[in-house]
Amino acid sequence: MAQHAPSDLILMAGQSNMAGHKVGVDDLADTERGQIEGARIWVDGAWVPLAIDAGYQKRGFGPELSFARQWQVQTGRPLSIVKLAKGGSYLSRGWSAEGRGGPLYQRLVAEVRAAMATGPVRLRGLIWMQGESDALDHEDAQAYGTRFEGFVARLRQDLGVPDLPIVAGLISAKGDHVDLVRDAMASADVTAFKTVETRDLAHRSGAVHLTASGLAALGQRFADALSSFEDSALIRQWLWTSDQYHAWYEGETLTPTGVVVSLPHAVADDGFAEPGFGQRFFRKRGTAAVYVRARMSNWFQDEEVFEMAKAIRGFIPKETKLVTYGASMGAYGGLLLSGALAANRVLAVAPQYSIDRATVPWEKRWSKAAKRIDGFVHRMEDHVSPTAQKLVFYDPLNADRNQIALFDTDDTWSLIKIPLASHQVAQRLLDSKSLPLLFEGLFDDGPPVNDIRKAARARRRDSKIYWLTLANKSAERRPGLALYAIDRCLAVGGPKWKLKKLRETLSARETT
């Protein structure tokens, strides 16, 4: 990890008033002309000083100059800006976050990830100044609120920052549908979100584009609004981007005692649309983590996964302890990569040894993924760290026991049984308030395994997974117990449609 202090990273995006329509060097006030100490902007794949003589003036000046000066007055911290703006662009088209995303949206995400890959930053927020184009069409104006909410949710997901602050400027153009867009923006159902007014600022004729002084005032308003959010941004660095994998670091410091490398579970659709596994949990605990996402459930059967592991290991200081963590496919990945990552410990929740039908012909699960992968290329024994402590949690009454039996275990392995958890061991531990115990002493002597077992058993009645598993297990031979378990599962918030279907099956058996 780099050791210099991370700068604040601000994203600025939108259309002409963000770009700075027809605002050049000659339009800037004397106070806007000097270099801004400690501020930089991302231009053509590199950081350059934020100053009018540093190459950026060819694209005009928006609110970034006055924003930067006001931000440093407000915070006193170094600043980095990634700005992407295009006059006349639409949220319904170029900035669309639907499907694969519009070209401007895709470029914004790519530029931010590339900038974050150059070193650690604190991603503080997005400044958004857009909507005039969408206000030209009644349908676009009516849909603006929903599309903006989707844009924010998708951007937060794609950057791995679920609470990214957003500040938006309310458009000030004249037109039949302007107020629809303004109202949609002001009432958007978005957390950590503020708006700023622009109608009272200095405009050019036509009331669409701000003058240089109007943009300067807007930048100050943006800085005031964004700096008012709670100062709790974590340090982040993007570590890997490809068509198959994402990986990024998130923590309160660059030199943590330990880091969790969290691996993803199998998903039915796009794994890039998932948050980091356990991200909310680790953030709440203040645990530094590297989150890995896989686009599809390929069970890490490629060489790229080891290249990514090398990049992760190179980022984490040698003196920092490393723990891999995952469930199901993620647990398999945590074991598989433990050697390449030089892990001190592995937390593997319901891991599989393989889903390759050549190795596990009896396995009925993950059939689509197994067919797509068409044979595993990695032999687990060739890659598991021989020295890492391996803690494996599984249900001995579930088919997972056949997978666990295939691992070549020794005294570095601890197999911890959590009965009546099915394959949902992580959820079972979470329901019974036992999951936090997995991370007690994580970077020291390790989790209190006996306490985990005891807590999972003592609080099993609080777990919907426990009752659902018990209902399924007892359905054939003990229908009375199954019906009791169904009622208890419903009482603790179990899945109504699954329980309804099971109850209907039990009733059908009684009538035959």
C-alpha cells in the first residue's frame, strides 16, 4: 500500500453547465486564475494539477475551480477530481444506467475506476448538474426521477460505495417541462442526497447557461453542500478490473492490523450487480477488507484469478495479517487462493470441494454452472496454503458433508458442525446472532469456535433457516413436527411462499 495521505476524490458529471459552456480563460476572474495548491484533475488517463495552464482549459471551465478553492477552505484536505460532462447529453440516453449503461455512464465508471487504481483516495461524493436536455421532452421529464434514482443506485453499486453522497444542481432553464425535472430531482428517493438552487445565479441570455461568475458561485454552493455530509469516508483503492473480476480495498487506514479478502458466492445473474460479500457487516465493524466480485459463477476456474490474487497480495503490506472469507463458491475461492494470498487464516462457510461432475458425479446442485465451466482446471490440493488455519463451517446433515469429506485435511483444519443449517450456514449463524463471533480475534488467536457452536445452538430458535431446514427434514416421517416448524419459521420471518408450498405438500400427503 502507498503510504502518502489519501486525497479526497470528487466526481463531477453532467451536461453543459458542468462542462462550462463557452467559458474560457478570458472569462475567469483573477481569483480563479491561479493554481490551486493540493488539487488535481483526471485528464486523459493521468492526474494533472488543477490550474488553467495545465491543459484542461481546452475543454472549458465549469464549477470545478471555485469548488476546489471552497472545498479546501471547508476541509483543508488535498483534492482529486474526476470530471466528465457533455453538453446536450440526456439521462435517458448517454447517462442511462439501464442495461449495460449508456456510453457516458460507462465511461464515467471506467474513468473513476482507473483513477482509483492509481493510489488510495477517499471517495467523497458525486456532483451532478444535468437535466436540461431531458426537460425538452414530456416523457423524459416524467421519468427523470425514476431514472435518476436508478442512476445513483447503479453508480454506487458499480463503484462499491453504497452510501456515496450525491449533490445535484436544480436546473434553471425555461420550458414546459423544466419544473417536472426540478421537482423530480428535489423529491428523489435517494439517501445521502442534497440539491442546490441555480435560478438566482448569473445566466447568459436564454436562461440556460450560467456565466463564469454564475459557475463560480455554483461551485461554491456544491462545496458547501458536499462538505456538510458527515466526514466518514473510508480509504479506497481499486485493485483489479476485467470482464470477469473486480477487486477493491476499503478501510479506515492504509496500515491495518489485518485485512479480510472477501470472495463472492454463486449468483444466478450478473455478479457485478452484487455488493461486496459482507460489505455492510465489515464496514460496521471497522474491518479493513478487499472485496472481490465475479461477473459469473465460474468458480474461479481460470488463470486470471491468480493474477488478481497477486495484485491483492502486492497491495497489502507483508506485516498485515490476511484472512480469506466466503460462503459456498466464495468459501471454495478462499481456500483455493489461500496459498497465492499467503493467508494466515481461512473462514470457509459451507465450502464445496468441487462442482465438476467428473469429481462429484453425485452432486445435483449448480448444474448450469458445472455445464458452462465444463471441467475444473484447478486442483484444490495444489493451491491451499499448508500453514494457514482453515476453519470450515458446515451442516453435517446436509449434502455438503460429502463435499467436506473430499478435502485433504490435517491439523491446520478445523471442521465445525452447525446442524440444521442446510447450505445456508452463514444465514443460520446470522439469524442466531452467532456470525459476529466468527470475527472475534480474527487477526490474533482466531475465533472462539466453542462459543460459536454454543451460541448457534442456544439461539437456534431465532433462526428461520433452522426451522425451515427442520421442516424439510421432518416432512416425510414426522409431519406433525414439520407443521410445527413451519409455524415457528413463519413467526421468525421465514419465506412465506416456500412454507406455503411445503404445507400444501404435507396436506396432499394426508389426503392420499
